[in-house]
Amino acid sequence: MKTAMDIPDKEGQKRLVIVGGGFGGLKLARKLKSNKFQIVLLDKNNHHIFQPLLYQVATAGIEPSAISFPYRKIFKKREHFHIRICEAQQVFPEHNLLETSIGTLAYDYLVIATGCNTNYFGNDGLEKQTMALKNTSEALFNRNQILDSFEQAQNTGNKEDRRRLMTFAIVGGGATGIELAGALAEMRKFVLPQDYPDLNINEMRIILLDGSSRLLSAFSEESSKEVADYLKKRDVEIKLNQRVMGYENYQLALNDGTAIDTKNVFWVAGVKANSLQGLPADAYGPGNRLKVDTYNRLSQYPNIFAIGDTALMISEEYPKGHPQVVQPAIQQARNLIRNLQRAETGLPLQPFIYQNKGSMATIGRNHAVVELKKLRFGGFPAWAVWLFIHLMSIVGVKNRLFIFVDWMWSYFTYDPSLRIIIKPLKRE
């Protein structure tokens, strides 16, 4: 086992280790302010990412810095608080120890808020050859790939190669898939004809595939139809009840025996929880999520909690667990704050009850769909609500201002100004 991490114990304080600074982990770390706890936040990155807008980074709509916020800036001058940039590798629950890439760390309470990653369903080839969209690095890679594809299409004299470069296949018809398809359709209509006057932009194909019978299966059928109709009007090809069998030699093979010639495949078809290793096999449920009770607590270990995408809380209303979106993570963090404080004062814990505030997704300029408990609407009003909610959810006033300026500039000029290819430096 590695040497201990250099974080001194504080007498009279319980050490709370939070693994992951996503929506749940960040909310817990920011709002739990008590002298009874020494808080240690661990994350692989030095910043929080607002994942719902990563698709706009990938399509050159906003800068990555606008949806990223450094942890050390968020928590500057915070007492009894420590940040370590590392990878959590394994937990030893019998010894209350966590092993990381920079050493081991003892804990009194452990909160696993590691979120989820792209699920390739065991297909290593798809993982290596397709584009995912779960972090800033992937979004920037995708932006480079999209823009570079048109540069290569401009330069090639091979018609088949040009067709492959200008064909974009998106696997997954959930919110990310339809948002990505809508953003690419807007690029094709407003941006690319100006940037590439020598290219026939009508040759560009956007193909959206999903294994179910409709898009946005988590939404109502009415919203699914509205989204499909909008995308079809933007010449997005929709293929439903289609499963991808493999991707080799720029051929995306489908279960009906057909194939799509493309050099650009986005894989947004599913997610898998980033749960820590070291727990008993029966602690993990479907999708690698950690089974928790109504207090977000692992049943075998009363001092280990899981929140957000990592947590699998089975209930009558949610037999497959809560949806892996932002709101459950934030609400579970708030409830856990109360329960940690109650546990330290000897009070009984309060069960978590999810308040579903609704769902929303945008599909392009002036159009989105919003579903609340008893209300569903689309079009421009839904788009305005989507803009406001996402803008106010961004961490930091400056970041909100930057995004607002980028959005307004793009809206009135039809010309986002972030179409730059930045490739990593390669040294021998």
C-alpha cells in the first residue's frame, strides 16, 4: 500500500472525504460549513465542468473555460478544507482507508460522487474509434475533429473520402444526441457555407441513430415527435430501432445489415458509473452503480455514502434508480448535508425524497422542449426557459457573462467566433 497523503488530522474534527467534484460533490463541499468536519475534496481535474453544455464546446459555440471553474478559486480562504488533484483507486472499508494515485487517506466519512462515463457496452473498438462527450478534453478533441474534417474535405480530390469526412453519425437519441444533432444542423445552415464557399455543403450528412422506437425516450411521446419533426426539417436523418454492431475501416455497421460510410462517429448511447473498487461484489448494481439505502448510505458501511450518477437508490416510483441527471445529484447532496449534521448530534437521519422538477432539452435556435409535472411546452418559450436555467446554473458571475455574450453574439450574427483548431503539442 502507498504512503499516507500529507493532510494533518484536526483534533475534534471528523474527516469527510468527497471523491468527485461534479454537481453532487461540489454542492456538498460548498454548502457543508461546520467546524465539526475537515473536508477533503479529491478529483482528477482541477476544475468543475458544467457537462450539459459540453456539446456547445464541441460545436464551437462557447469556450471550454466558460463552463469550467477551478476548485481552488471556488474554495479560496476556506478553513478546514483541502483539495488534492489525484485519482481515487480503491477503498479499504474495513480500515476506513482510501488509496489514491498520490497516497492513502484515512476517513471518518467517505462520499463517492464520481459520476459516470461513456458506456460502450464492452466494445473496445468503439471506445478507441468513436468520439465521446463527457469531459472538456473530449469536447475539444471533437471540435478539432469536426473542423479538421472540413479542412480535409476541402483539400481532397477523392469524392468518396470527401463524403466520409462530411458525414456525421451520432449514436444515441437522448438529450445529448439531439442537442448535438441540432447544433451541427445549425452549423451547416449558418456557418459552413460562409467558411467553405468552395465546398458543396449540401453533401454534409447528419445521421442520428437510436436503438429504441423514438428519440428522447425519457420524455413524453409528444415531445419526442416534436423533436423528430424539428430535426427532420433541418435535414437530420433519423434512424430508429437501430443498433451499432461495430465500426471498422470507416464503416459503421448496423443490425439491419446496412452500413454508414463516415469518418465521424459520436458515441452518446449510454453511461456507466465510475464506482470505486474495493467494495463487495453485491454492493454494485446495474450500470456499475452503488446500491444505497434511502439515506444514500451503503448498507454494509454506515460511514460510506454515494450520491448522484453513482448511486442506485431503488424505490417504488424509481425501480431502476433515479435518472442520472443533475437534479438528483444536487438534491441528494443537500439531504446528505442535513444527515451528516444530524448524525454528529445524535439525531435520526432523514430519508431522501426526490422532487422531480421536470426535464428539458434544446434542439437549436429558438426551439427546445420542457416538461414539468403538469405542463409541457416547446418552441421559443421553452428555449428561453432552457437558456435561463442553464445560464443561472453556471458557477461564477464572470462565466455566466461570457456565455451570455457568446450566445447573444451567435444569435444576432449567426456567426460563432470560436472555430479554431487547437491540437496538443507533440514532442519527440
